[in-house]
Amino acid sequence: MASEALYINDRITIAGWELTEQFVLAGGPGGQNVNKVATAVQLFFSLQNSPSLNERVKANAARLAGRRLSKDGVLMIESSRFRSQDRNREDARERLKELILEAAAPPPPPRRKTKPTKGSIERRLKEKSGRSEVKKMRGKPGGD
């Protein structure tokens, strides 16, 4: 279990008991150390059962998490970028923080409908008639 709380912003703080960490063997560079020491971290966070997040943030986070979210609503973030366990642990917590911050962002303002200006409508129609004239000139001449 992760002991300290994860501070997201001034409104959201995830308690330490909500986060579970599991350390596993990591691949990649590291020599013999990679075969002996479990440096990669898997951070588990029960997104659906968390009292720290409101429903809108939970829904947005579930959409952003994609395949990292299990059917039970548990989010798993795996980090094996670094050779040390502590840095991987910090990296996983930082990635969880970024995901929740993105989910907590306010929705974009609604799109406002606009009308084309009178000048742009006239220019478009003038260009259309010009193209029409060019295409008429390509035809066979009408002999009288």
C-alpha cells in the first residue's frame, strides 16, 4: 500500500489507502540487476469506488484511461522507465496525477454558430460564375 496521500490540486487529494502498489520485474537495460530486483511498479487505483472524485471526473477519467481500466473500475498504471524503484514509483504517481488533472479540467465552451459575411458570399458566387464561364468556353463552338 502507498502510505502518503497524492495531492492533485486544491480540491482533489487521493488518500493513501486508496492507492495500492505492486513491484514487479522490469525488462530493458540494467544488467543482472534487472533479473534480481523488482524495480517496475504497478499502481492500482479503484476509480469507480473512490470517494475523492466526483462523478464527472470519474466518467472523464474512465474515458481517458481506456484499456488501463479493468471491468471492475480499477485503474492500473505501470511504470518501468527508470532503473530504480523509487523513481518508477514517483513516475506512476505523477502519471495518475496528470490523468486526473486532465479529467478534472472544465469542459470547453460550446461552439457559437456564425454566419458568413456578405462580402464572402458575394466573392464565392462571383468565383462560381467565373468557373462556369471557363467551363462553357471549353465546349464545342456553336456554328450558326
